[in-house]
Amino acid sequence: MARVTVEDCVTKIPNRFELVMTAAQRSRDLAAGAELTLERDEDKNPVVALREIAEENVDFAELEETLIRGLQRYIENDDVIEEEMDIRALQQEVNGEPNEAEEVTEDSLTVHDVAAEEVEAAMSEAEAMMEGAEAPES
């Protein structure tokens, strides 16, 4: 069989960049063990991929989807969002903050206010200690 050229395939996939990317993906699939749709005729995988595209023996939509998945850097996962929500709920529980689902009571606000006062007192004490350390000795 005569060698296939990119010009033979441009009628099937008009965008040359998309054609090259699709042929490269099909070539990678063949290298990974995908089934041939025509005889190899001692051709290498890129040539076989172009021949398959020219004869429309491959599913272009499936190749495009595989190519996109292979190039993606970020894959959105719904499980991550649920895990983040669980982590936030645990953090709020540990910190004594009211949970969105819980009813806010006067007791929970009092505990929170006491904790805030303790933090402010500790910060004031630390600032006083630093001021004392920074004062020059005479």
C-alpha cells in the first residue's frame, strides 16, 4: 500500500493540529496494545494511525476524549469536597466553634468568649515580655 500523508487525512479532520494530536494518541494506543483495525503492512504505529484515520476506522470522539483525559492536569473529584466538609466539621468541633447544623446556644458563645479572652491575655503577656527583653540594660 502507498504511504499515507497528512493531506490524505485533512479531509477527515480539517484542523492539522487536531489531526496530529489525534494520530499521536492513536499511535500511543497502538503501542499500548490496542487492536489494529487494518493490516500493519510493516508500517510503524504513526503511519498505521494515519491510515486508520484516513479510512475512518477509528472512533474520533473516543480518541479525542482519551487525549483530553491524558492531557488534563486537574481532575475534579466530588469525594474531595465531601472530605473537606468533614474536615471542617471536625475542626469546628475541636475548636469549640458552632457547626452550621447545630443550634447556637448561649453556653457555646460563653465558652468561645472565654477562649478569646484567654488568647488576648496570653498575647498581652507575650507583648509585655518582648518589650522587657527589648529594653536596653543600663
